[in-house]
Amino acid sequence: AGTAAAGAAAAAAFAADGTPPSKDDDANAPLAPCELDPRAAAVLALLPAEPLSVLFGAMILLAVVISVSGLHVEPRPVTLFAGGALSGLMGTIAAVGGPPIALLYQRASGARVRGTLSSVFLVGTVMSLAALVLVGRFGRDELLLSLALLPGAAVGSVVSRQIASWLDQGYTRRAVLAVASVAGLIVIGRYFAA
């Protein structure tokens, strides 16, 4: 059910840039949950999250280096399946679920990137929270910490509206690569700072 919901939400996001979905868009819809499924919950229950976070941070940085080198991975069913699975694992374990999908769409229009990521995060967050509750990794303390982040999310929403049109003038790919790089570095830095 999670796979179908994530795929449907991502397919709906294809129209977020104002263009109607086409047969080609349906062929590129993610085939895996874009956040957590029971397999990721099992990984989280069995393995410590901290070393996995370092691995995921390194994987993000490697993907950015590959992207900058000129190699390009097209968002096709197989790559979207892998990206969705990685997004689920990485989003729940290391709180960096966006880079796998964003890097696949780095050459798409800004509206398409934003629409796709919004759909992925909407469906994925619900799935991740449910799985974290099931394995005992989300309770009252985490809820209070999450609530403390709401003002920052509100500010980000307002600011993003102001800069979206600027990013759409040819800077979307640079922004995706920069944000992915920072996310990878932060995840690695958190491990070594602890």
C-alpha cells in the first residue's frame, strides 16, 4: 500500500509544474516508497543509526561528485526505484531523504523538482513516522523537538516563495547540488561531533 501511495503522490507531482501528466511521466513515477517501509524499520531496529548516517552522508557526497563530473543518471523506473528505496532508508535513519530523489531530478525544471519532492516528503514522512513509532524511536521527546522546528519551517516556506522564481532562472541544478552537499557534510559532521 505504501508503494502505491508513494507512486501515486509522485505521479501527481509531475503536474505540479503546470503541465498535464503524460504517458511518459507515468513511466517515470517512483516505484518504491519514497520514505520508510518495513525493511528500513528492520534495518533501524537491528543496526546502530550513527555509522549508517556516515555511510549515507558519504554516498550523497559521492553522488554530487559524480553529477559534477558530467555523468548523468536519468530518472527512469529502475533509477527511481533505487532512489526511492535509498530515500526511505536515508530519510528515516539519517534525516536526509531528499538528496536521492533531488539528485535524480537535478536537470528538471524547478517546479518539477519542488512538486516531486513535496509529494515524496508528504507520503514519506507519514510512513517514516509510523515505522519509527513501531520500532520505538519516536515518542514524546521527539514530538516536542519536532514542534520546536515548526517556526523554522514557516520561515522557510515564506522565504522559498521569494527565491523560487530566481532559482527557476537556471539555478535549480546548482541549488540541488549545493543543498545535497551541505546535507551530506552535516550528516557526517554530526557523527564526528558526537
